[in-house]
Amino acid sequence: MAKVLVAYASLTGNTEEIAELIVEGIRQAGGEAVLKSVTDCNADEINAYEGVLLGAYTWGDGELPDEFLDFYEEMDELDLTACKAAAFGSGDTGYEIYCGAVNQIEEKLRERGAEIVQESLKIEYGPNAAEKEACRSFGRQFIETCAAVS
Ligand SMILES: Cc1cc2nc3c(=O)[nH]c(=O)nc-3n(C[C@H](O)[C@H](O)[C@H](O)COP(=O)(O)O)c2cc1C
């Protein structure tokens, strides 16, 4: 059974809700998920998992939130070549760089050698009913991919 870390940064709860729904999807597909705020974990914990899903809301002008920065810098020490990964997050299309933090996280995962197995999940504000199902599906799909290749 694939064991996945889902770590996120959320200020007003939207990204947290997305993360919780992704975890539901992982469990529906028979996977094991550990859900953590990035402020409660160190990036080297990723090495204990077969897969990692990292999420954040976007701040400033398309930037990572401050509370993600320590984790992001810690990732520079990691070799993630054995790790499957994808990124997710919440944003607002009214800003010039929609979900820029999600793009930065995906790029960092790629740079550290992780295999990006699915397109990132970007949700405007909190998920509506259809988007809730898309979040669960994102989790299910990730587990199915991990199972197919391991
Ligand atoms: C000061 C400020 C700057 C923001 N900048 C961006 C941005 O550049 N791009 C974007 O997509 N969303 C931006 N947002 C929107 C948030 O990412 C969005 O409200 C998100 O749903 C918050 O997620 P959370 O509930 O997980 O904290 C910004 C919000 C604030 C308050």
C-alpha cells in the first residue's frame, strides 16, 4: 500500500480543505495518507514516503506564503529521485499570477528529482461541489499511479 505525505500551507482554510479532500481520495483508493501543515514538519520527512503531495495558497504577487519558505529551502538538501509527487493549492484568478506558489512548488519538486506524476490541482478559493470531487479524484489518481508503477 502506498504511503503518501500531504503537506500544505493555508491561511484562511481553503488549501487545508483541498488537502483534506485529497486525503479522502487517497484513502478511498486504499492508500495511506499522513496530513500535515508544513509548519509542523521538516522537508526531510518526505524520504519516509513513496509519494508526496505539496500544497499552498499564493501570496503577494504570485509568491509562496512565508510559512512555506523554511520547508522550501530544506527541500534543497533532498534527493527525491525515488519519489512520486504533485502540487496543489488555492488562488484567485483576479491576480496576475494565478496559483504561482503551486508552480514554484512543482518546479522545486522537479529540480530535486521527484517524478511529477500528474498535473497540478489549482482551485479558486475553496472548492465547490464539483471541485470537491476533483480533489478526491486527484488523491485517488495519485495512489493508482503509485500502485501501477511500484
Ligand atoms: C495579499 C494577498 C495576495 C494574494 N496574491 C495572490 C496571487 O498572486 N495569486 C493568486 O492566485 N492568489 C493570490 N491571493 C489569493 C489567495 O491565494 C486565495 O485567497 C486563497 O484561496 C487563500 O487560500 P487559503 O485559504 O488556503 O489561505 C492573494 C491573497 C491575498 C490576501
